[in-house]
Amino acid sequence: MDEHKENIQGKDVNVKMSKETEDGKTKPCSRIQPDEENAPQTSQSNGDFSHPVYKEIAVANGHINRMSKDELRIKLAELKLDTRGVKDVMKKRLKNHYKKQKLLQSAAEGGPTDTYYDYICVVDFEATCEEDNPSDFLHEIIEFPMVLINTHTLQIVDTFQAYVKPEVNPQLSDFCVKLTGITQQTVDEADPFPEVLQRVVEWLQERELGTRYKYAILTDGAWDMSKFLNIQCRISRIRYPQFAKKWINIRKSYCNFYKVPRTQTKLSTMLEKLGMKYEGRPHCGLDDSRNIARIAIHMLQDGCQLRVNERMHGGQLLSVPSSAPVEGAPPPRNPGSRD
């Protein structure tokens, strides 16, 4: 729901936004979180970065920085790596190939490693909307999709999709139907949100996420969790689910990793810069989620350490600093009632 999210970003929806997003203006990535992928993590002490492997990585990076676009493409082809994308993307891909190889070799010898989650669960809601959303419009979730990525195989291994019956505005606008492709009959026959959320929890539990396997939620921007889910829980009179209180905002991760401005982190732009095209129907929640997952997999292949970078606390959207401990989402549980 990329364009629609852009349209409502600055709207007042009873969610207090942190300074980085409250004015809705584009800001350079360094103002959000500086160089996340290179910043020392708490799982690694500062002393770890004096390990000789990091000097070897720095030397390789310097050599790659001096390579032309054609040289980069030739070297990537020799290594049987993806040769698509702009020069900066190819440069990053080659650097992180060598970094990964060096760290794997070092780990076998007892050196540092860089792994976080077993699975990443991509979520991209579709919600009720109008062409010109009034400032007090309550966006209700009408599609709840999830796409599960195995971070070890770098494959999409499972999907979930459920439609939701809206409560406050049960009649979809013509604009919403045209944008999302979701018909009035579809939502009329769907379950209300609390029942859908229960199915979501059961789906996650069946896959032993948060118990046997470490996982994290990933979204395309902050709106899915900080606005859509937050508003929906208020409407449905249920508490905000604990497992969704922290997530990976792939837009932040993308702009920090590839060193691009936030204006280049729309879904279509990220795909294009990585040499890919959108597959499916735009604004279908499941198709959007699949394409976001493709970007996440590409970033992991390029060596990005996707990690939680946003959270909800007391109704506010906050950043998670790169110095914070890396934690997976808790075991999924059904939230209690607000009553």
C-alpha cells in the first residue's frame, strides 16, 4: 500500500510520532540512524573490531572502491553473483561478499560472526481509504498478509493472507476498491479483525516462531505498525500485540545500507535500483509483501544485517538504536481486551 501510505504519512491519527517522522519531511539517512550496518553491535564488543579480519575487509573495500562499473560487473560474474543494479549497489554487493567470506572463515577459527534471526516475517497491510483522506479518517485493516523468509536459505518459505471486515466504515469507497482490488463482497464475507488476528497468532505459533526459532517482523515503512495496527487495535478494543511492538523498517535499512536518500526508498524505486521489477498487482497486500520480501532477500544476499530498528512504546513510534541488544520478537500471543 505504498502510495496510500505516502498520502497519509503526515495525517493526525492519534499516534504521537518521534521527531524523525513527525513533520513528514524527507531527512538524510544520517539523521535517522548513522551507518547501521557498520556500527558495532552490542553482541560484539569494541575489542572485536580490532580482530585482523576487519583489516583484511578494509583492504578489500578500498580495492573495490577503485573499480569501474564494468570491472565490478566482471568480478561479480566471475563469482557467480548477481550483476544487476546501479554501480553503488554492485559495489556494496561485492564488498559484502568478501566480508561474508572473511567472517565465515574467521568464525570457523573462533572469530566474530554476524547472524541475527532465523526467519523474517514481512507484513504489508491494506486499509480502508478515500481519495482525499480527512484528517480524522480511521483507517481499518482490510487485508492481513504475511510472507515468511528463511534467512539461512534466503527463500520465501510460506505465506498467509486473510481479509478483514471493517467495523467503523463497512462500505468501501470506490477509490479503495480500485486501489486495492478488494471488493465489497470480499470484506462483507470476511471475519472481524480480532478473529483474523487469532488466526495470525496460530499461524506463527504453528511455525514455532519465537519459541524454537528467532524471528522479526519487517515492514515497508513505519505506518503498518505505528498507524494501521495501532488504530485497528483501538477500534477493535484489544491491546496492541506484543509480538508486533518491534520491527525492521526496510526503508531505513535500505537507505543506510546503500547510502541513498529516503526519497529513493519507495517500493518501486528500491526494486528498480536492485535491478528487479514489481511482480503481481500493486496494492494487493500479499503481492506487496512478496516484493518487499524480494528486496529483503536481495539485501541479505548483498550482506546487509537486517535488524529491528523501530518500536512502539506508550503509543509512540520510536527508533531502536544500532547499539541496542539484538532481540527477536517474543512468542506470539493473543492480546487481551482493552475493556
